[in-house]
Amino acid sequence: MADASEITFPDNRDNRMARLWHYLPGLMATGALAALAILAQRWIGVPYLSPMVLAMVAGIVLRNAFGFASVLVPGVSLSVRKILRAGIVLMGFQLTLGQLEGIGLNGVLIVVVVLAATFIFTKAMARVLGVERKLGELIAAGTSVCGASAVIAVNTVTGGEDEDVAYAIACVTVFGTLSMLIMPVMGGFLAMAPESYGLWVGATVHEMAQVMGAAFTHGDAAGQAGTIAKLSRVLMLAPLILALGALAQQDEGVSGGRAPMPWFVFGFIAVVVLNSLVDVPPMASQALAHVTAFFLTMALAGMGLETHVARLRQKGVRPLMLGAVAWVFVSVLGLTLVLLA
């Protein structure tokens, strides 16, 4: 009997079918987990509970309880890489350059300063605490930019293990949820104006759902300011990934290797520009948002299926300490700048 590697196909159609069957089991697995996570989130009815986190947790549980069949590997790998990049590109349809006007020049400056300072501070603290560089970089991205989406996007150039991604997402989920619970109380105690409170929340809280959960507790004006500030942070994801990719290429060039160029980021930028210039019909925009969320959830499900709990435990508590320190830093810095402005 011929070895599988020796089998050839007489025409391109057979080749395409063979590739499809090669990827189909893993794609069905990640797609099913993504669909179930989205349905579970709607059934639970907690808006700030991310389907991406649910899908990742489900993948981790299944992987470590029942193992990981080799037939799933190609499709899961495709979900974690190609489908993830497609989701990031499509995310551009949720953003426009005009959104920056909603928080004014001072608001944009606060967002940029908080993001850059938090990322640099967290990376520095990772070295102080002895957290490995890649994991520290992912926690820095998740805290400073936009939670789980930033973690998985930045990992395309950071190249961390799936366990690093899982740990970083756990950090942004825990501390972002704490912000969502604490900030409304703090905003009321400090008697902050709705717009100022919303800007503080949007510039510092990790996930979009967490931002909305915290910001809208102080009214629509605070909610709108928080949403716009958060979307402004998401826009900064593209230059951050490009900068990290350039640094990675420079480092790898010195050591004789070659780091991947994040070309998909240019697709993300192009889509943002297109969305800023062309009015996308509301139904099409909503459909694209659903596709984007589904693709990103598939990617997180795939990462969960690739994650070993034993390796996750080996990371220890230091990364969690790093996430806590970064959370305090971004919250205090953001509040200080908003009150001064």
C-alpha cells in the first residue's frame, strides 16, 4: 500500500478536494466551538462575557480532558493563523478615522500617552519580575490596547506559545472585569463629569465589552465617550504591530534569522481607510461584524485546543503579578491625565 505522501492526484479538482478534507475536521471543531460559545454567551445574557474567552476555555478543557486527535491539527492550525489574520483585517470595518474626532485632540493625546506608557512600563516590569519576554509583551499589549484581540494580534509577530496567549487573555479578563466593577464606584466618588469618566474608562479598560459595561453605568454621554476612546485605542493596534514586527525583524536579522512581516496589518489599515471614505450599508456592516467576531472566536478556540494545562501551570504566578501591576498603572495614569485635562 502506497504511503500517503506518495499519493498524487490527476487534476487540480482532486487536489483541492484533498486539501479541503485535510483541513475540514479541525475547521469543523473550531467552528463548532465558536458557534457554541457565541450561543452560550447570548443564553447566559452577560454582555461583558466574551465568546472568545468562552471558546478558548472550552478548547482547553476538551484538549486536556480528551486529548487532541492528529486529524484536527491542520484545520486548527489554519484557524489560529489564516482565519485569525482574516478576522483582524475585517475588524477594520468597525473603525473609522473620523471616530478620533469624537474625543477631541486632548482625548486622543491621552489615549496615545496611556497606551504607549503602559506598554513600555509593562515590558520593563516583566524584566524586573522575571517574566519571559514574549509573555510579558502579550500582557502589555492586552492591557494597553484592546484585551484579547490585541493579545492574539500581537502574537502574530511576538510568536509566543499558545499557553502564553491563554495566560495573557486570562490576565486581561480578570483585571478588566475588576475595572468594570470598581470604576463606576470610583467615578461617582470623584464626581467626574460623564465625558471625563467615559474617557477614563475607554482609555484604560481592557476589553470593549468591559468598557461598555463600565461606561454606560454613568449615562449615554459617558458610554459614547468610552466607546470612542476605546475604538481609538484599537486603531493604535496597527502601528503597534508594525513597530513590533520591525523590531523583531531587526533582532532576527542580527541573529541571522528572519521574522515574519505582518502584511495583514496593511489590509487592516486599508479597510479602516475604505470604511472611512465609503458608507457601508448598516446591514452589511452588521454582517461583517458578526463574521469578524466568529473568525476571532474560531482562532481562540483553536488556541485553546492547542493549550496544555501543565505548561500553563509552569508559568507560575509572576505573570499574574505583572498583569496586576500593569492594571494599576494604566488605571492610575489614565485617571491622572483625565483629571489634569
